[in-house]
Amino acid sequence: MQFKHPEILYALLLLSIPIIVHLFQLQRFVKVPFTNVAFLKNIERQTRKSAKLKKWLVLISRLLALSCIILAFSQPYFSKSSAQQNGNVTIYLDNSFSMQAKGEQGELLKSVAQNIVENNNIQNSTFTLITNNENFKDLDAKSLKNELINLHYSPNKLDLNTVLLKAKSNYSNKTNTSNKIILISDFQNVNIKNKIDFTIINIPVSLLQLTPKEAQNIYLDSVSVERKSATETTLNVLVKSTQMITSNIPVSLFQEENLMGKTSAKFTNSNRSSIQFTLPDSNNFNGKIALVDDGMEFDNDFYFSISSPEKINVLSIGNPAEFLPKIYTENEFNFTATPLQQLNYNRLQNQHLIILNELADIPAELLRSLSEFMENGGSLAVIPSQNANIDSYNRLLTALQAGKINAKIENEHKITAINFGHPLIADVFEKQVTNFQYPKAAMHYQNNYKNSSAVLKFDNNSPFISVTKSKNSAFYWISAPLNKGISDFTQSALVVPVFYNFAKNSVKTAQLYYNIAAENVIEIAASIGKDEVLKISNETNAFIPLQKVSQNKVDLTLSDVILQSGFYKVSSNNKALETISLNYNREESDANYADLKSLAGNADNVTVSASIDDLFNEIGNQQKINWLFKWFLAFSVLFLFIEMLLLKYFKI
């Protein structure tokens, strides 16, 4: 038994006063002389015994009545917690897209939010509501209800260890405050990246797992370009199911909101199916793939964007080369050739690819500009001169960490080895050939290559063309001059794909789509001024992201922004530069749930609840107070009534 006002119990000490007075009164006897002493002595003994008994009974009933009144005013009660104790309840409610799955009462998130509102009978408590994208602190029951009613799905996911750390930060160390953590989720394994350590908090934790009525979910997993030509593009769409099924699922293709085609994803006792769509004239195509499935809705649509390729800026410095203008044609490239003496250094940073064509010497000023050009993400191809200043070339190679020229080999060698798997020529040959008419070179420079990969090799196993990749750029080294007096490589079939891909690989191809994450980095091919910024917008939202401006590109960082799947325009000064497509991450589409008993392990502070009703009833019972003051008031009245009966009917 506990007391709300235990200080009132000190009044029980005052009960000693009537006891002392009563004892003194019992010791006072008055002797009265009378005749017939023998008869009267017997009556006197009987009267004295009856009087003592009556007085003791009256005293006891009076003391009991007063004691019950004092106890009633101290407000006694039975409870597992203190009546003066406040509650601090932290609720984590998973609002990720997997909570769109249907349960017995509809969507898991909406039904559990409604159940919390209906069953929240926790008294004298403040609440903290943690979701995947927001924290709501110091809520009363009414405020908690409002936040639950207005709760929306979030593309963000939280690891459970992160959830526990957030919940721990809401711990209240105030006196007379009890702390409680409630974790409500479907507990997908994708959100449990590491073992959950419940020992980091010394607070009772209740786990409530929500499970869908049906585990089947059919969703669009990915979209990729399978083939592309000058007139059409073939898209490959991967459709998945969480279970093995035999069914035909209708899938539609839209351009913006216009229906462009339909087909079916055929499942034959399988959980995946690939379908193709052909897009005519696919430049600047903003598409959406859609299917209908009742499992979850967020993964039924898939957005993608195909943009017109920008022209690639290619600058050749040095001797004129007849083969370069034939490769870098006007419809795809902005090609410029200039002698070193007429070079405008201000134009270097605006290029995507720079070719040094048989320069006898590389000046220090050009070396500094090329180093800056490479740091900003540009690509450089070097064709050495027959009479090259090896020291100046080595300074360039050393600055680019691409090795060093060891020797000048003046013997003729054939170019016989082709690295068919190298990205530069991987798509050139349908199969590996052995009867190829190999080109040759009368001389070449031997290099002790570092961090490079060979594309073509001489018959002495020395690389003819090698590639050195850095974080943002690529360096292409051709070890022999390409003029007709030294080499016939420019007459071979290999020269076109190799130099064409030098330029094509210098520009990063725009992605079909991006997955929405806590932080997205999107590269936009654009050249903007120092005072210009890029803006991202759709029909309902517009914002300016964090941006890093580099040569011919801008890196946009999207963080702390609530994004929806769909099309977004990237613009500068109200001029649209590019359209990007954002899709919700599909990690939660393939539902795979954790076992709570294994998850909790041997943690003493963790309990698993079966439902919202049981969870809140358990908390309510822990905080339930059984007041006893009414009983003590009733007993005080009873004892006073007994005293009245003793005084009235107990005859001496």
C-alpha cells in the first residue's frame, strides 16, 4: 500500500493522547460505605468489570474511527507505480512504404495509427513520436492524436539501432518519471543492418510487429536501355514478385501522361519477368512504366528520362591531323584544332576532351592548365612526337601519376594484342578475331605504366594505347606518333572506335533515373557562371539544392528534402537544362521480415506485444491506481456507529 500524502500519517501519533487520558480515568475509584456489605461487594465487583470493558471497547472503536479518518486523508492506494510519478513514453512508428501493405483492417500504418488513438489510456504522460523523417516531442494525448491522424508515408528508412539512439536521447532523468519505449514496425530485415544492441538503454522496450494479410507483392524493379540506335531505343523492364506465381501482369508505358503502349509480364512458376518496350525517336523522352497491384502502391510506377545528348567539346593542340575531323563530326561534337602557338588557354577548361597531337615540347604553362583541367574532370589523350622532349613529357606523366618514359624504341612492331573486354572497344567486335590485319609502328616510347590498363599492345607485349583512370577523369596514352611516316594505325578499322570512345567516355551519360535516398548526388552536364545557381522543381515543389560547380558539370546534393517519385526539371535562370526522374527505392518491395524473439535475444528490458490493445492495456495496468480512501472513510463511519451502539445499548 502506498500513500499520496504520507506526511499526514504523523497525525496517528496524536492517538496516544486519548489512550493516556483513558488509562488515568480507569484508575480513579470512589469508596462508598453501605450496609449489607457482603451482598454489595459482589455487585461492586460485577459493575467495575462491566465499566472497564465498556470503556475499552469505546476507546478502541474511537481510535479505529480516528485512524481510518487520518488514513483516508493520506489517500492510500495500490499500484505498480507511484501516484505522483509521470510517464515519458517514446513511440517509434515506422512510416516507410512497406507499411502500405494491407492488414486485417486496411493499410498497416493507417490502421495502427487509428488503434493507438482509440486505445491510448495512458495518464499523466508526455509522448515523443519518432518516424522515419520527423521527431515530435513533448506531446500530450491530444497532440499525439493529431500527429497520428496527419501522418504520411516517407521514402526514408531508419536502422533500428538509429531508432534506439534517438529514443535514448528522449530519456527523462527527472525524479518521479518513468520511461517507456514502444517500437512499432513490420521489422523488415532491410532495416536491421546490424545486430540490435538493446543494452545501450536501460529502459523497458516493447516491440510490436505488424504483418500484412498477404505476403505477395508484384513490383517494377528496374529499367535499363538494352539497345539504342539512331532511330529507336529498346528498354528492358524487370518485373518481380515476392512469391513464385503463374500469371500475366499487364504493364503500360506512358510518355508523360500519354499512353504509348501495353504488354504483359509473363510469370510461369517464377518470381521475375522481363519485358521490352521500343521507343521511336527516344530523345527527350520522359516515360513512366506502370502496373496495377494491390500489395503495395509505391512500387507500381517507375519513372525514367532519356535526354538529347549534348555536343562534346574536343580540342586538338599541335600538328593538324586529317583523321580527327572525320571522327569528330559536327552532329555530335564541337571539334577545334589549334597549333600550340595560337592556343587560347582560357578555352581549355570548357573542353571535355583535349588531344595533344605530336607536340615536340610541353610548356610549363600548358602543363599547369592540363593538370587543372584533369582535376576538374576533363579527359586527356596524348600522341607523342617523333622528336619529343622526353623530360617535358615525363613531367606531364608524373603530374598525372601515369608512369614515366623509359626508352625510345626505334624498331618496327606490329599492334597484335587487342583487349576485347576493355570498355573502349567492348562493343566493337561481335566476337574475338584472329585474322585481323594488324597495324604497325616504326617506333614507340616504352613506359613503366602505373595504375593503367592496356587497350592495344605491340607484339613485344608493350602497350600501344593505355588508359589511366582517376576519380574524375581519364588519361589516354598513345605510345607512338600516328602520322603516316611512323604508323598506319589511322588507316586501320580500330582508329574510329578508339578515338570516338575517347570523347564519348569524357562525358558522363545522364542516368535514366535516380533512387530517392537520404542524400542524392546528381551530376548535371552544364556550364554556369559563378553567380548562377541551379533550381530543381516539379509541379508542386521547387528548391535550390547544395551544388558544386566543376568544369562543364554541376554536382547537386539533395538532402533533407522530402521528395516524391516523378519528373523534376533542373533549370538555370528559368531556362530548363535537363529533366531528371526520381523513383522510390525498391529495397522494401521484397518483403522479408525479422523474427522478434530472435531480435530481442536475451535482453531483460525487451518484451514482445501481440497487439495495440494488449500493449496499451499492459501499460495502463502498470499505471492503474486503486484508491482506498473511500474504504477508510466507510470504516471510520462504521466504527463511529459501533461507538454509538456501545454507548447507548451496553448497560453497566
